[in-house]
Amino acid sequence: MKTGLIALVAAAAFAVAGCESTTPSDPNLYNDRAKLSLQQMEQTDSGLQDALSNAYGYVLFPEVGKAAVGIGGANGRGVVYEQGRNIGFATLTQGSVGVQLGGETYAELIIFKNADAMASFRNGDLTLGADASATIVKAGAAGALEFKHGTAVIVQPKGGLMAGVAINGQTIHFVRDNGNMNNGM
């Protein structure tokens, strides 16, 4: 049974993965979207500024789209920052299986607490399993971030409606900047 669930989650993730290429056609557009999304998150929780200034790096996905009818998937493209500088892009894919129905969009921020956590991400894909938890952006939430293996996840709902219970996993893939992005946030 467990193997079947893993296979279904993987199939949904691979189906969603093909929806976008790894390098955006307009990198500055993604940088602008990331800046705006971060400003919105910081307006909701001003403590997020301190969390990011104490972090080694982060990935910001300004918009992740998710849909499900039993089997679901999500994807998004984000910008990777290391010590305040843009260093590349990331793609997020997610597969899920369970009793679920609907669609939603949200922003996702993955914070790397230290150089080791950032290096693990840069040297290979980051996989967040069913045991990973995300903190919803709200006043004071950044002060209670829970880091697992040097990584914390924050989400900000944007729209849509999703109901149900599901087992899911996310894979985040790093793509080094090819010199097209502006440095600094």
C-alpha cells in the first residue's frame, strides 16, 4: 500500500513538472514578483525581516498553483537568494494523493538557516516529505519558525479553495543564474 501511494505521488509530481521550463524567459519579471511577494509577507509579519536577515539564504516562490481531484499536483517557479544576492532560480513540483478536491494559489518561502542547509539545496534537489510542516504567514509567526534539517517553510495563501486530507511531497530543484538576474533584493 505504501509503495502504491509513493508511486501515485511521484506520478502526479512528474505530470506537473512538465508544465514549466526551468529557466524563465523574463528573469526580471520573476525577480519583481518575488520582491512584491516578500513585501506582502513582511507586511503581514514584520518579524520575517529578522528571520531572513539571520538566515543564510532562501527561495521565494511568488505563486504556486495547486489543483486536485483525489490525485493532485502543484508547481511554481521561484528566485533563490544567498546572503541577500540572487543566485538563480528554483522550480517546485508537488504530488499528492488522498481525499482532496479544489484548486488554490499561494506564495511559498523556504528559509535556509545556515550554510550547510543552503549547500545541501544547491548541490541537489530539496525534497520536503509528508512530515514537513509549513507555517502560515501571520503576525508573530516568524518568531516561532520550526526548522527541520536547517530548513523552514512559510506559505501565504492567495486564492482558491482546496478541501481534503492528503499525503504529499515537494521537490525543489535549483537552477544556477546564468547572469541574467539583477543582484540584490
